[in-house]
Amino acid sequence: MEGITVQELGLAARNHAMPLETLREPITPVGLHYLLIHFDIPHVDASRWELAVGGLVERPLQLGLDDLLSRPARTLAVTLECAGNGRALLSPRSPSQPWLTEAVGTAKWTGTPLGPLLREAGLAPGTAEVVFTGLDRGVQGGVEHLYERSLAVDDALRDEVLLAYAVNGEPLPPQHGYPLRLIVPGWYGMTHVKWLSAITVVGEEFRGWQQEEAYRLRQSDDEVGTPVTRMLPRSLVVPPGIPEFLSRTRFVDAGPCVLEGRAWSGWAPIERVEVNVDGGDTWADAELSDAVSTYAWTGWRFAWDAGPGDHELCCRASDAAGNTQPNDPKWNIGGYCNNAVQRVSVTVS
Amino acid sequence: MEGITVQELGLAARNHAMPLETLREPITPVGLHYLLIHFDIPHVDASRWELAVGGLVERPLQLGLDDLLSRPARTLAVTLECAGNGRALLSPRSPSQPWLTEAVGTAKWTGTPLGPLLREAGLAPGTAEVVFTGLDRGVQGGVEHLYERSLAVDDALRDEVLLAYAVNGEPLPPQHGYPLRLIVPGWYGMTHVKWLSAITVVGEEFRGWQQEEAYRLRQSDDEVGTPVTRMLPRSLVVPPGIPEFLSRTRFVDAGPCVLEGRAWSGWAPIERVEVNVDGGDTWADAELSDAVSTYAWTGWRFAWDAGPGDHELCCRASDAAGNTQPNDPKWNIGGYCNNAVQRVSVTVS
């Protein structure tokens, strides 16, 4: 891998992935969940904060946090992954947050479903998309903007889409979007707009920078590209044994060793996880447990008889929609959706 | 700066600094406080966990979490900083966690004072140091070990040293040492041993790897070096305006702009913070507010009349013990204690 630049390091110092040993937990503790913040964390006074629901609606709404808390609540365990997870393993790579493989987390998000709120506001004729506006402002790609993303109306109306004000039973912490964020189960993290301040129904395709320029799969700059949407399948293993501080190489005692990990896909349930312990073409099926929820990862286990020597442990997931992790990365300019299999170096003695 | 290696990136992806805008908060929310974990976060079952107090004591103790919770409790706001903060700005630099300037945080730690516990155990004659052993095991410098650090008996007996089981009013999260960690106000982070399992009084200097090899100031490998202990003064500014995503350069509107930040020292109270906005030799005094606690940072403010153009904002702190931040880093092999002034690039228009 080429050296990471000081600018990439500046992002890596602010944001963080989930330490892989945390995969043991079905629900990721706050503070260990991955975090990607484009600009600054806004300082929000919730007593003065309001959510504006407007645009092509019959009855525009202004809602305070208490209004949202008094609406029907739903709690969902949801696996979130950054669309740029795996970017640092691409070559050449886009200068952005240099993720390795672990920009993921699963939390219990509590909020009120978005669909009923939109129906109360009343969708006017000719609606196409719903735009979600955060309070985080900055410059990216030379354009000053608030962080904004859109969803097609049908996607926004899905039952599982939440306006979340709590995580793991506590009010959102500042870094996860206090006081309100969008949760769109199954989609990569860029969709789950934090510090939400406005929901605007529009009659045409939204063309904000984070929608039209960022988060698109392109092979060259002059392509329009295809938008990044749902999470491709990925599987990760809890690195066994103990680590070397710097290299994170693992040291494992010879003998029986149960490998465990988790796998997820935003397209369909996980149907299969395979493990490769010899660096060759031999893949063996892991045993799956029930998913933590319809929208969260699935646990897996594999009984490995660890023989002395150096090994590279790999795992790959397949979902019921027919998607399987590739052995090698699929390159694109933005460094998105690199779900190539994880490789963990282990020395057994 | 030279490029960051993939190994350094692996550490930067796990650990994280405090996003600088969080300096606005006197108490850092959990999840935004800096974090440095040498090995893996241990998985601890608190119902089976015990703290052993032994070695050169008259009455060895075995204490469960309930035993500790039933002892006298004290809550202290404490600023913690990693000894390696600033390492990535040194050249050449030691391959380790590549911190820029913001590996810091202030939290309210609740626990029971260590001194009375040691006195109950009864220090035997001939004691020299107290060794603190964590449950985190790994390999560093080619040596397999549990993370262990020692304090001289007099330092361990200081009133403000705590065995902490809560942070910001909640049980410790896994990444901060659940169920128990040491808090030694004023000292760099390596001292505050997490996942504490044993406290052992010894009659000679402790020679564990993290004490004798790591955390020493050396100019060459064959020096014994001097141990890293208390935090040198440092001041940080909340970056004003809005950021550019990748470079973190700031854009600020011309006109009056209040700069604010925080400063701390483990040696003595902060006595002065100076600000430099023109890149030259002109330093002006900032206005100080009261420290958050005897052991935590001090706020500061500076009214800046931001004129159009590019600026480099710098701040430097001095403490009552006569320590002042240097303008340029002081190099050492391990990359410790680099408290050179922070530099923030700002474009005003």
C-alpha cells in the first residue's frame, strides 16, 4: 500500500473504525461504533432546534424534539457500514477517509417512523424524492454546502426508515447526530443523515454535491456513474489469539481454535459464510446463527484446528440475493464498496 | 511529513483523537474522548472479575466490583492526554500510533481512592513501587506481556489517585477499562492502566517492557533515557469557521471572531495562554477562565479581528511551574511529549 498522506491522517485521527474484537458483541457499544463525519460536529441546542418538513407537501410541519418524542416509537437493531470501507486497500486510491475493513457497527436505534410523518404532511402530486438536510456545513470538492442526501419517495416511505433520537437506549451523542438523525436500514452510512434539520419533498432528482458528485461508482471522472445505495455483503472475523502492537499480526496457540465473526448485507439475508485458513482455494462453510435483527448482522463460527506456522485467515459472505464477496477489490475512483474478503495474518505455535 | 505506513494506519483506524470542535465542551462526551489501546480490548465478565492487592503487603486483598462500589467514592474531572500526542509531526518518527495534536479528553471519573486501600492492605517495610497490571495481553518490542506500569509508592498514595469504575456518571465502557481502571491525575495516559486486575507492591524498581523500554525520552537506542511522567503544558484552539473536508483548512468570515480553546499541564495550573494570528513573532494574551477542576483543563478566549487573507493560528500555554510550549518540536526516539504549538490554517474572506 502507498503511504497515507497527512491529510488522510487528519481524517483517520478524527474518525474511527470498530476495533475488530468488538465483533464479539451483537450490539456495538457507543464509542466503538464506526464514525465518519464530513465536516465538524455541530453544536446543537435541542431546546431551540426544530425539524422542518416542507417542499411539495400539503401541510408543512415544524416539529420540536418533544413533538417527535411524543409520536409512536420503534427500536431497530441496524448494521451501518461506511460506503468507503476498504478504500485504503485500493490502489490508486481516492484521497479521503482511509478505511481498512472495519468501518462498521450495529446499534439499537430508537425513533419515530418517517412514513407516517410524511403522510401527515401529505405528499403533493408530482413528488420524486425526499431531501434530508443536516446542520453540518463545510467545503468539499470546492463547493460549500450543508450535508444533504436524498431518497426516492418509495424508499423514504419504507416501514423501517426511522427518525432516530436515541441509540442503545440513550439520547444520541453529539457525534451520532444529536438530536435527530435518519436511519435507513440496509443502506451505506452516507444515507443516514445526522443532525437532521429539514426534510424537503421535491419534484425532481436532487443534485446536491453529496448526491451527484460523491458516492457514485465511476471508472473515470467523466462518467456519470451509478449511485451507491445498499451495503454489499461483507464478513469479518474476530482476530484470534493476541496481537502484536504495531503490525496487528496475531499469535495463536496450536490446537483447536474457534473462529467467530459476523456478516451482513443490505440486499438480502446472509445465506452463507465460508472460511479459508490455508491461503489456497479451499473454502469451508461456517456455522451461522440467527441475525441480530432483520436489519443487522448474522453471527458465524468455524472450528479451526490451528497447526503450527503462518496462516492467512479469510472469510467471505454470500447473501440470498446472490451477492458474494470477491477475493480481490473492485476498483472505482471514489473508493466505494470495496467488499473484498478480509485477510488476517496469524502465527501459530 | 513522510507518508504514514499501513501499520500506523491500522492503529489510527482503531484508536482516535478528540475532534477539535469538541474542545467547546468542558467535559468530553464518551466516544469523543481520545483512546489508545495497545493490544485488544479484553472481554471481561464483571461477575467473575476480581482485583488482587498483593506483594509486599501485610494483608493481601481480593476485591470484587461490589466491594469497590461499597467503598468511599470520589468523582474528579481529569484531563488525560496520550504521551505520544504530536508524534506524527516529528521527523523521523517512531512507528507507533501516529497522533497529530488532539489525543486528549476530559472526563468525570468516579472511583474509590487508592491510598486508603493500600493502607488497609498495610505496606510492609522496604516497599519501593506499586505495579498495576491490566488484563490486556499482547506482543510489543518482541516481548509478550500483560500491560503493566508502576508508580513510586509516594505517587500511588497521593489523594487524587483513583480506582475508577465509572466515567461521566456511567459504568466504564469496554474501551475505557471496564470494570476498573487507574486514574492518576496530571500524568500522561500510559499511567492510567485499564482493565485493572492486580496491584502489587514491590521492593525494587519495576522493569516491565512498558516501563523500562517504552515511555522513556531517549535520543539514541543505547540511552537509558528518562521516564515520561506528567503532562507538559499544551493549548488547543477550536478551529473557527467551517472546514474543508480533506485538508481541514478553515474558512472564516472577515470581521470579529472569538477564538476559544483549552489548555492544560500536569505540572501546575495554567497561568497564561498566548495567541499568534499573523505567523510572525507577535503573541497576545488570551483571557483565561477557571479550570474545570484542579486536574482538568482551563478555558481561554481571544477576540480576533479576522482580516481577509490566509492566516496560521497558533496558541501556546505556560504553567505556574515555568513550563511553556515550544514553537518547534523537541525530538526523541519514541515520539513522546511533543507539545509544540498547534498550527491551524485559516482562509478569511
